[in-house]
Amino acid sequence: MTDWNLPTERGDALPDLERVGRGVLWDRARRLGPATGKTVEDMALASVYASQAPKATQRLYLLGQRRFADWCAAEGVPYGFPAHAVTPEALALFVEALGAEGRAPATIDGYVAGVAAMHRRLDIPSPSDAKVVRDAKKALRAARGSAQEQAQPMRRAAIDAALPAFGEALVDLRDRALIALAYDTMARASELVAFRVSDLREEDGVASILVARSKTDQAGRGQRRFVGHDTMRFLREWIAAAELAGDAPLFRPLSRKGQGNQLTRRDVARVFQRRLGDGLSAHSARVGAAVDQRAAGLTTGEIAQAGGWKGEAMPARYTAHLSVNESAAAKLARLQGRE
């Protein structure tokens, strides 16, 4: 055991506890975690139902697990999972390293959740529950703040300004329909690329499209989303020109480099950026529609329902700058004639 020269007599000088503690942290991190009795076969068995999680969550967890294993190799920290659990000390130092790289707190949370998930799938206590890991995350947030960078909104005014520039080529018809549908439905990129022609419906003068499965609906109950008449016209033109029918993907690649028969999430971002600006992301239409709805006086509850959010927290965050106009101070200013 390492001798940290801790004081034994009342008159001894107090040590630098933080320095000593960091030594203890690394000392424990460089030991193999507790034996679990688990094998790779147990991991394979546990993975059978792991696919029920949202695809984006699965990708983030897998990336976090790989990043942690790579970090262990680079830092000389033994990695023996699944035969040995990850130590909380190693995971805390991983959090610290990610913070030093400038990773966003939300990304770090996702990576830690990935390491936690691989333990929980095997009924092994998760190291993320340990106080040292919670303290590492808390220290990072205190030092850097926890605010997430928000996607740049794609608002309706920008879409309307861009539409006249679209031509009649196949790529123009597709991109115009994609942008219009993304705004109307507030669909996530994963939902947009999963749409099928057969998901569209027109009934009693109302057009809609089925989101068959979403991040917040893993059971696949489905939700129909509104489609405007102008958007439906754009979709009809694209479907006819591309000769799509039945269960075919609603949006497909057109370039020779296109892989598969449907667009990817990255393709969606590229269309938005090429047509409306470099700063946009695949999430921009969803954010822009939420901002426009809030500006029009709709409540965060109505926005959450329209966009398929579980609660009002995300719409409230996206539209926080507009909500200040409903604060007590803003209402008093109007009463006083100081708008």
C-alpha cells in the first residue's frame, strides 16, 4: 500500500489533502476492478434486447464505451470488462480527461451513461453511481457551466426567402419537399429519413404523415403529424418526378455516391446547410418551428405535443428568449406603458 505520509500526531503538519487524494485516485484507478464472474457470452446475451433503445442513444453509448477503453489503454489503466468491473476512480478520471478536451457536459454524461449501461445490462453495479464520479461531473459543471449549445433555428422567414431559388431539377424537388416537411412535422432527422411514401395520408382536407417510431416512442405506437397544403404539393411533385410509390423511402439519395435507398441523418444536415446556410444542423428545422410557434403565442405544451416531446422542458429551452416577454417584469412594463 502506498505511504501517503498522513499526520499521526496532533503536532504534525497538515498534508495537502487534494494532492494526496489525487494520488489515491490514480492508485485505485490503476487496479483491476472487482471480479464479476461475467464473460463475453454474457455480454452477447445481454445485447439481444439492447437494440430496443433509441438508435442515437445506442450510438452515443457505444462511442462512450470505446472512448473509455481507448483512454484506459493510453493512460495505463487496466481494462478487464466484463470479467472485471470498471472502478469508479477510473471513470472519474475519464470524466476529468473529457472535460480537459473541451467536451460538452451533455456529451460527457452520454459517455458515462454508456459505461454505466454495459454494467447494468449484466446486472453489475454501475461505477457511475459512486460519489467520486458524481463529484467529478459536478466539478466539471461548476467550472464550465452546463448549458448546451443550441442548434441554430431554421425559421419560416428564411425558408420562404429560399424557396424561389429552387428549380425543377430532381434534387431541387427533393430538397424543397424535405425542408418543408421537416419544418411542418418538427421531425427529428432520424424520423425524416425513416418516412415512407405510404406514411402520407390526406383525409377530410387534412394532410398528415405517420411518425411510426421515435426517440420518445420506442414501443412504436406512432403519431400523426400535420402537413401543410403547400408542403403536400411539394411532396406530390417530388414523388411523381422520382416515381416513388408504396412502401418506398420518401427521400432517397440522388448522387452516385449515395449509399442505400434512403437519406442519412448527415444528408439531412447537408441539405439544410446547402440551401439555407452553413451554420444549420439536422436539428435546425425542429428548433426553428418551435421558436416560430412560441413567437405566434402557442404554449410550450402545445409545441411539445406537435413535436413529439415527452414534456415541455426542451421546447421551453429552445424558446427561452421569447418567454421573457411573459415574465412579471415584462407584464408590469406593459401595464406602465413602457413597452
